[in-house]
Amino acid sequence: MNWLQKLPGSQRTPYGFEWVLLCAMPKVLAVGTLLPALAAWVARYFLMAGSAAELARHVQLFDYVMLGLVIFIWTLVLTISIGCIIVWLMKGPAYVADGFEVSHSDAPGH
């Protein structure tokens, strides 16, 4: 039994903006991870006010904010990628889901 039979006459729709977005997601993921990591590293050299305990608290708070930003960006990239893949699949050829004839399709109840 062939589960995926293409519908006769079905056509593929050309790729659009979803393909551009999907191809950009690895770059967005890399930049969205490296920039907050770089900011957290640079913050250790620019946060100098206060005592050692206050400085450690400020650096730790900034690290947590950058970690939250990285997780937000990863979630955003994953969500957008899933949406682009769904649109990409929907633009492909149509397939037959159930090719069986229904006995009462023309005359219900007979």
C-alpha cells in the first residue's frame, strides 16, 4: 500500500519569504548566542562601582539577564523555524489522505 500518493494535477508553490527566514535562522541563532555571551564577558570589565559583594551581585544579575536573553532568542528561533517548515511543507504537492470510496457518498443512507 502506497501511503503517500500525489494528487493528480497538484502543483508546488514557489518558495517565498519562509525559505529566506529558514535559511537565516542558523545565523540568528549564532549571533543571538554570541552577542549576549560577549556582553556578559565585557560587563566584567566595565562594572566597577561598589564593594566586592555589590560588584559580584551586579555581574551575576547581568549574567542572568543575558542567559534569559539567550534562552528567549533560542525559543524565538525554534518557533519561527517550526512555522517556516510548516509553510514549506504546505506549499509542496498535495497527497491523497484516504483514497477509499465511501459507499454512501452520493446517496447518504442507501
